[in-house]
Amino acid sequence: MEQILNKLSEIELTAQHIMEDCNQTKQQLSAEAEKNCQDYDQQLEAQTTAQIRQIRQKLEEEKDTRLSALRAETEATFSALDTYYDENHVCLSKELFQKILEL
């Protein structure tokens, strides 16, 4: 009977060591998983920041291109208006005075 009790004690002690090893392994795996998650989050944050920077740069370039086109178009329109006025200001003045006189 004593032999059986000794064997059971050995089995219990072995099971206890196995459980302790399992807990240590579980803690190590949990720490590794946490570190992997943090590393992934940092990588994702860096990628997202880079993509946002690229998008902003592209939008800035598009804005500058559009503004340049609008400036050129506005200058062309003003130039055309100035030319039209220079060529037709006498006619325009006569029409304006005629309408004022009609009132």
C-alpha cells in the first residue's frame, strides 16, 4: 500500500510540474503574442502614415495644377475682356449712353 501511495505522490508531483511548465509556456506564448500584436500595430501605423503622406502630397500637387490652370484661364479671360473693351469701347459707350437717355 505504501508503494501505491508513493507512486501516487510521484504522479501528483509530476502532474504538478507539468501544470507549472504549461503555465510558464502559456505566459511566454502570451507575451510573444502581445509583442507580435504591438509590432504589427507599429508596422500598420507606419504604413498608414506613409500612405496618408502620399495621398496628401498627391492632393497638394493636383491642387497646385488646378490652381495654375485656373490662373491661366482667368488671365486669358481678363486679357480677352481687355482686348474686347479696347476694340469696342466706343460702341459700348454709345450704347450705354443711349440706354441712359432712354430712361
